Amino acid sequence: MDTIKILIVDDHKIVRDGIKSMLESDSVLQILGEASNGKEAVDFVNSSEIEVNLVLMDINMPEMNGILATEYIKKQSSTTKVLALTMLNEQQHIRRMIEVGASGYILKSSSQEELIEAIKKIHAGSHHFSEEAAQSILQDLVNPELTKKASDVYVQITDREKDVLQLIVEEYTNQEIADKLFISVRTVDAHRRNLLQKIGAKNTAGLVRYAIENNLFKD
């Protein structure tokens, strides 16, 4: 089998080190590089002189989350495969990763053997989902409307983030939101970034669409 050139993307160095240690035990796998957030991952794939065969992608990260990073990477390099490696087992995240082009989804609780097997299967053109992720996918297929209605629960938006989101939907500016909630504009910016990351939206329009689709403010 040809060498599989891998990029590890995770915002925790100790996690990246652990993944490297597991993968280096297999001579077929070559760690081409590391990234601590989605933006770094996109930049690495774009600038690397050696083609990245597979990206091990975390989801919750600063700067740019793994969902957006996967979308950008797949648009820029259709031959680069993405395998989500995350703690998150919510249907919302699994569905979004599949939609943007990920070839697999496994949890960080998976064994070394399963991780290596998943990488090789995906590189060969197949897909791989951990048992827990597969069950979530099955439930989503059986009852997609239930999953859609419950997605705001899975995303775990805080009460304060909901307050900010409601005012965003009502088209208030950041300064106006800050004044209404008695917080700083900087704090509003932070809440907005967190919402974009949790929901997997690109911009304000995506936040508004999410709120409408999930009937967050139907009252």
C-alpha cells in the first residue's frame, strides 16, 4: 500500500501528540503536519508542496471549526479525504460533516486499531463511521424531522447566546446588542463567534436561518 500522508488537526497539542504516537506505529502512515485550528488546516492543505491524502479533523476549535474547514478543503482539493475525529457524537455535527464532504466520523474514545483501519479504508475510497456515529446516522435517517427539531439542544446554546442570537435575528447591530444586554461589544463579538462555531454557520445569514429552521423564537 502507498504511504498515506496525514494532517492532524486538533486545538490541543497533547491530543495531537497522542494521535501521532498511535499512527507512527504503522509504517504506511506518514504525519505530514499538524494544525491547531481549521484555518491553519486550510492554509496547510493549500500551501503544502506534498499532497495531503487525509485530514484527521477535530470539530470544536478556535478561529475556524472543523465543519467549515472541511468544506473549504473539499472545495480546494477534492482528492484530499477528511476523517472527523472528535468527542462530539451529536447528530447535528455528524450530519453537517457528511454534508460538507467528510468520508468518516469516529470518536476519540475509539481504539488505535479502529483509527488506523478507518484511515486506510477512507484512503482506499470507502467510508468509516464508529458504531456510535452510525447509530446516530441511522436515527437521523429514520426520523429526520425529530433530529432537525432537536438540533438546538444538541448544539447546546447557552441562555446568553440565545439572547444575542435573538437580537441578531431582529437585526440589531453589535453596539445595540451590547447596550440592550449591558455587556461590552467585545463580549457580543465573542458570543457571535461562538454561535457561528457551534452552529457551523458562515455568517449572520446562517445564524438567522438556523434560528428560523429550529423555531428558537416562535413565541
